[in-house]
Amino acid sequence: MKTKEIKELTDKELLEWIDNETVHYTKLRLNHAISPLDNPNQIKETRRNIARLKTELRQRQFAEKTSK
């Protein structure tokens, strides 16, 4: 996911994406432990997507807190 796409999401959608990506990341890691993935870079990309989503959510929380 690109940052531009992430910024367009609502807070609720961000939380849903974080949950979905976390589940996906866990499944990828388990599958990779059992038998190697065709593209192990998927694990790295998924982890980075989770970080991007969490960063955006945290920035919004911080902006909301400072605007009060």
C-alpha cells in the first residue's frame, strides 16, 4: 500500500487494515517456517505495510491530541 492510499483511509478502516495485515503476516511467517515461500520478500513488505499503517494512525492521534 502506498502512503497516499493510507492517508485516504478513515481511522476505522486503518484499524481493520492493521488487523488484516497482522493476521496475514502471521500466516506468512508460519508458512515460511514449514516450507520456504516462493517470494520471501512478501514477509518484509507485509511488515512494512503494518508499520506504515500504524505510523499514520499514530500521527492522526498525535495531531488530534495537539489540536485540543
